[in-house]
Amino acid sequence: MKERQTFLPRFELLSIEELDRLCSLFIESGTRRIRLTGGEPLLRRGIHKLVESLGQKVQTGALSELTVTTNGTHLAENALHLARNGVRRINVSLDTRDPSKFKQITRGGQDRVPWGGVGRFP
């Protein structure tokens, strides 16, 4: 079954700078835990900049927890950067362990379940 997905135009998405400012406002208002999620956050252009900024807030104690929810497909190449910048917990959302079903779910983008990324997160 073919799925027809529509996405917001890029200009309608919050920029990394806007997301950072929004997070800062929440932190100033008392928020102590932030989870980066939505689609696949590790695919977002500029995500490293946001993680670094929020990681500084973890380091100063303004933020007590920074967590990322991912499908794991890009975790292997991002795990060390996340860990170095204050991410202490990763939630891997895995819809199936079956490789053929996983390939179907990722629309052919992945032919294997991304277990390797989990082992790379310290």
C-alpha cells in the first residue's frame, strides 16, 4: 500500500535558533527536562548546534535532563556527539525487530534493524 505523506514547507518549521530560544524560555520558566523527538530528530539540519546549546544548560545545571527519541537509523554516527553534549538517555523507538518489516516501515531506507547505534552510546 502506497502512502502519500505531506510535510510542512521548510519555511513553516521552527529554525534551530527558534527551537533553542523556545527551549531557553521553557527552562527559564522552570522546565528541567527536555526530550528531542518528532519524526527523526537526528536528520534535522543543525541538530548538533541545538544539542550543544542544550548540553551547556545541562552542564550549568539549568537543565537536569536532555533525552533524544530516535528510530536508531542515524544513532551510530551521532551517539558520541550526543553523549559529549549532555544526552544521558536515548529512547529508541523500534516498530519491529523483523528486518523485512523494518525495511518496509522505513520505505526501503534501511535494510536492517539499527542495533549497532545502541551499542555506540556510552
